Amino acid sequence: MKKIFFIGMMVLGVMYSQAQFTKASLQATGLTCAMCSNAINKALLQVPFVESVKSDIKNSAFNIVFKQGQEVEIDALLKAVEDAGFSVGNLKMTGNFQEVKIENDKHIEIGKEVFHFLNISEQVLNGEQTIMVVDKNFLTAKQFKKFSSASKMSCVQTGKAASCCVKDGIAAAARVYHVTI
């Protein structure tokens, strides 16, 4: 009986951990000096799953390393930057993927999050891959307009599951992150 329970837990673990995000590159907007960069750096270091942050002042960018084995909450990164008084201009997340099949304009659950891939070709993600978050507030308005026009699904505008997502088995009003490669 213990063996069956252990095997069942192993199978659930494999299904749940299709990918583990390990690091990110975040570009902020509205920075005017080193003090601005320092404020964002401190705010990001307060996020529980962030292990370290290295600032690239010249490019208004922050290279973030996540704590191993911890779930990453993408909106927490956005909140940290906004709470410091700035905006996110670009967020690229890098993770280790294992046989994650993705298709254009389709939803997929990775860990506890739902991702909707835009402007991609059908493929299977294996090994280290980088995805770019293309939701509103994660890039400039001009860039968002470009990516949001790639899909007729209403979740692209709201970031919340709508009828387009529920038909794919996603819970109503669940957070949906729109991404591309």
C-alpha cells in the first residue's frame, strides 16, 4: 500500500512540475538615476521567491535569480516594481521545461499558473527556454497593442479567464498570463 501511495505521489509530482522558472530579466521604465534603480532592486529583493537581483543601470534592467524549488508569482514582480514607483517595460522568464507542448493561441497550465501562448509555432519545450510576458503592464502600450491583436480571445485584454479559456478547462476568472517565445 505504501508503494502505491509513493508511486501516486511521484506521478502527481511529475505532472505538476513540467517547468521550473529559475531566473528572469526585467526592464523597468521611468528610471532617471541610480537611486531609482536602487529602489527597484530593494523592492525585488523583498519578494519571497527572489534569491538575488543584479542591476544593469545603463539598460534599466534587473537580472533576477529565483530560489530553487519555489513557485514564482509573476504578478508579485510587477507589484514590487510598481510599489517602488515605476513600471515594467519588459519581462522575460527563463525556466527548465520537460516535454511541455505548446501551440499558438492555446492555454496551458504550468505549475499553478495558466499561460496563453501568442505568435508561436507548435512545439515542445525541453531544457532551458525563455518566454516573454506580453500582458498589459508588462510591456509598453505599443507593444501590448501588437501582441493583443494576435488573438481574438477576450482573456488577452483582461488577463482573466473568460469563456474562451473555460472551454479549455481553465477555471472561470483564473489569472492567465499571455506569453511568447
